[in-house]
Amino acid sequence: MSRATQSTKKYWIYFLISLVIMIVMLIWANSWFWVALPFVLTYLVQALDVM
């Protein structure tokens, strides 16, 4: 059980980092924010342990 918790904790951290990057890209390079979008969505799905 703790192994699964550790795994999802890592994905939550990755999700938050990629979310911050996407928000920064929306502010300064809004036409390129979609480059970070797959990372945000992928790590969200993995953090929620849906996949």
C-alpha cells in the first residue's frame, strides 16, 4: 500500500510542476501553452491512479 502511495505522490509532484509551467506559458507565451498540456493531463491521470 505504501508503494502505491509513494508512486502517486511522485505523479502529483510532476502534475503540479507541469501545471505551473503551463500557467507560466499561458501568461507569457499563450500561443504555445498547448505544448505543456499533454504533460499536465498525463500526470493528472496517473496521479489519480486511473490508468
